[in-house]
Amino acid sequence: MKFPKPYADFVQRFRVPGGFLLLGSFLALSQPTMQSIAYGIPVSLVGLLIRVWAAGHLAKNEDLAQSGPYAHVRNPLYLGSLFLAGGLVWGSQSSLVFGIFAGAFLLIYLPVIQLEEEHLRALFPRYGKYAERVPALLPRLGGKGSPKHFRGELFRRNKEWKAMLGYLCGLLWLVYRAL
């Protein structure tokens, strides 16, 4: 689906304030149980692992990432975030929170992904060939990327610890609400 550029530009600027609205809905509407939290944790951990793996292969605006998870999916950080948030939403046990998060992904994050891919096409001439080979969000198995390995300095530079900290805060909130 192609979003009109003015809309995509608007939601890209709205992404951070929109994140606070998502957080508020999560905090206010969550009705977790220890069982719902337990079911959500593995989903979120998959998301965290995807994000960590991706962050160690991403040199933003310096090189076109094609190794690690980027050999299987063009947007592994967003895919990881989807799993990460999905586990928290599952743990929240709220269909309203699910609807809000699903709507935000479809109406905010998909247009942002589109803009980021336009930026990458302009920055890296070989991005078009890469995009033909590798799907945007639904990973393909068996993809062959570059032979580069995970680099801890990229993981640190990309500040992926913030996603981990955010997840732990969300998880602690759910546990607090469930008790």
C-alpha cells in the first residue's frame, strides 16, 4: 500500500507524540493477569532478539545493511518492535489496547517505513535491487546477505538498550497491574 507523501510526512512528525498516546492507552487500559503476561513474554522476547540482532548489523546512513536479519527482511527493527509491542499488548489483555496498537502500526508506522525506504533509495543506489530480493516485513527464510557479522559497537551506537529498558518498564507495569 502506498501512502500519499503529505500524509506520510505528517505521521512521521506525529510518531513521537503518538507514541505518548500509545503509552497512555497502554497504562490506562491494561487489565493483565499473570497468565496473560506469561503468554506475552516469549512474544516480546522474540521481538527483543530481532531488534538486538538488527542493531548489530545497522550502520545508519553509512552502509546498506544486508547482513544478519537484513538478509531476510528489510525492516527487522520494525518487525522486532511489532513482536515486542505484541507481547506487551497480549499481556495487557485488552482488546481496546490491541485495536489502538494495530491502528497505530497500520496508520503511522507503515507510512513511516515507506518514507524511510524512499530515503534509503536516494542514499544507496543499490537499494532497489535489495528491495526486489528481500521482503519489507514478512521475512523470507534462506536469504543470503553479505557475510558481515554482528558488531557490538553498532549495537551500542544504535542505543538498543533503550528498547530493552522500555520493555522492562512495560512488563513491570503489567505485573504491578496484575497484582
